[in-house]
Amino acid sequence: MKESDYKTQAWVQWCPGCGNYGILTALKKAVAELEIDPKKLVIVGGIGCASRIVYYIRGSNVHAIHGRAIPIATGIKLANPELTVIVCAGDGDILGIGAGHFVALGRRNADVKVFIHDNSVYGLTKGQAGPTLDKGVKLRAMVRANVQDRIDPILLAFVSGYSFIARAYAYHLKELREIMKDAILHKGSAVVDILQPCVTYNDLMTRDWFEQRIYYVEKPLDEKDLVEKSGQKDRIVLGVLYKSQKETLERVVANRKRMENFLNKFEVK
Ligand code: SF4
């Protein structure tokens, strides 16, 4: 398959220079290289700039409702485990209103991939503070500084039980594509926190700001290093940060069905 096989006719409505373009290109290349049939590819979006990606890549996609992309994606995967199911939504959607569902996916270890377009603002509604913005920061469109502490998506994913955790950068297309491929091939719940500059509303976390801080690790970290490196203030760690093997939700449900069918055979009528 080629990247162009996933192109749609929809007009892309993101601001020029938005990090979402890098995520779209990397995702098209990743699914093309993995030869995923568009009929068997399901991208589930929430609400927000990021979630418009469902119109820009060919697949059996769903534009869901705010914060509810993960449970919809989990239901799709359970109904048909042969599908490749990916959630694409912003930090505001997944870690704000959708945070409970984000935690539940880690606990369940369903084979669903969550790609967070992490720009620390609610771009579609004009630049309010998103869940990954530091307390005390005031961005271009905010009247006052942010009054809430930030959520660290990596640590939240870790304590929730995700079996694949990575962080990537929207303008590093080659590295982002490889991390997306790793996440898709992993069997179980996977999260990729994709740092995505919002050129219109986030005038602090710009391309220069990120590129002065980011660095890659070559291989997944142990639990102690994951916590330590995620907590660094002036450096931002990228790469596949954590991997483990656990039984998936689909396997648990299938085994339970087999056991119920087996027991039913011996039922006295
Ligand atoms: Fe991208 Fe920000 Fe524009 Fe939304 S508002 S399209 S996130 S640059």
C-alpha cells in the first residue's frame, strides 16, 4: 500500500503550520507500511481540531462525541477483533472529560491504540488551558493564568496499566511513524503522547521551545527510570518508554465465552 491509498477528498481545515499535519502524514505512512486494508482500519475521533483527522484518512472511521472515543473504540474492537482500532483526539478530550475512559482502557488492556494530539490547549474553542498545561502559565488567548495542575499522560498511563507507552513529536515524521507502527503492532492497550504545537493559541510551547528540550531513549525504560525521566522539568523524553505483556480484554472475553459454552453442554435440561 502507498500513503496516497489513504488520501480522501476532504478539505483539510487545520491552521497552516499546525502539528496535526505531521501526525496525519506519519499515520498514513505507518498504516501504508503495515499494509492495513482501509476497510479494516477504524480511526475513532472525539471532538476538537485533532479529531477531524477521521475525515482526512481513508478508513471505516467514526467521529464520536467529546471524551467518549475510547469506550466506542473498545466496543468496536470487542465486536470485531480483526480490526485495527485507533483513537485520535486531543489532550483536552482524552485527559479532560475523557480521563475516566483513558484510565479504564489501561485497566482493561483492550487492543486499542490511543494517539493523543497533545498541544495543551482547547484549540477548537479558542485556546483555553488544556489538561497538560502547567499551572500558572498564561497563553495568548487566556484572560488569566491557568489555575489547575497539569496531568502527566505518561505517568497516568503507567498507573492505569497500559502495556505500551510512548511519547513522540509531531514534526519528527520518521520517528513518529516508527513509534506509531510499534504501537499498532503491540497486542494490548497502547498510548502515544504526541507533542503537537498549536501555532495559533499556544505561544509558549512552540517548535523552538520543544526542540530545545526533547531527546530520545533507545529502548524502553524500567519502572524507576520511567517515573524519574517523566518528571524532569526542563527535558522531555521521547521514544517507546514502557512495554509489558498482559492478557488482552478480547482474549479474556473469548475465553469466558468458550468456558460458558463448554459448561452449557453439561447442563441438565
Ligand atoms: Fe492546529 Fe491550534 Fe489551529 Fe487547532 S487551533 S488547527 S490545534 S493550530
